[in-house]
Amino acid sequence: MTRYIALLRGINVGGNKKVSMAQLRKVLEGLGYTDVATLLQSGNAVFTSKEKSPAKLIKQIEAGIVEGFGFEVSIILRTRDELAAVIDANPLPGADDAPTQFTVTFLSDVPDAKRIQQIDAAAYLPDEFRWTGREIYARFPNGMARSKLATLLSGLRLGVTPTARNWNTVKKLLELADR
């Protein structure tokens, strides 16, 4: 049995794609997953499954959401151990001291390196980011609200599906996975 973290992209934002966490838990339990828990209203779910194929799980969850809510939602999936490795690999110092200034953008796949290399990091200072495989770590010392880098990282320009979580949420998800 593997512990998984499902990150739903773009729900409960601006009144669009409303997903109650109680209903989401029911959908996941209806798919046969166990020890289902959710965190916050932004689409974070933790569950246990015998299924070893992340691609199969993603398809099952996406289909379950269409059936349960009537609209499509992209899912980013990580195992408990992958999430722990994301936390351990953080290349930007200070995340635990100022967690609201830090995000991890989880990607559906590894983007083409050329797309990342085309980003002029100096143009976004004092915001900064580091790319490592299927994650992009970012620091926003003046907040994310007006950050052009945050807008860039949350879009589809990288050729893969992104969804971002702040550092507090990332760490709480690991805690929830460990219960």
C-alpha cells in the first residue's frame, strides 16, 4: 500500500470549479482509496492505494471528479516519499523562517529544459526560482500577489501542467501523509 498526495489544479478559485472537501473525500473513497484526508479548500488530498501506477491513479481521480462534480480538473500526484524528497531537496534557504514567501510548483512532468532556460531570472528579481525535475521552488520576498514570476510559473508556458503550494502547505501535507 502506498500513501499518495493528490494536488488538484485550479479549484475553488474565484468561485470557479467549486469542490467541497467532504465531497472530494467521498469521491476518493468511492474509487476504493483508504485513509482519505483533505487539507484546506484548495484541493489537497492524501490517500492510500494498492495501485502502483501514478498514471492510472490520475486517470481514475480525474474521471471520478468529472462524474462527481461535472467538470474536468487536472491532478498532480506524488507519493509520500516523493513529497518528503521535495522538502529535503529545497535549494532555496530560509523557507522555514518565512514559509509564506516560498512556494513549490509541482509539475505534471519534467518540462523541456529549453523552456526553463528561456526564463530571464534577472528580470524577476527580487523573486527567484530553482528548477529541479518535476518541481520549481520559488521565493517571493514581496509576496505573490503582484509577482510576474508567480504568474509565469502558474501558467502553461512550460508545456506541462503546474500547480503551486506554499511551503506551509507542503509541510502540512507531509504531516498529514504520515498520520
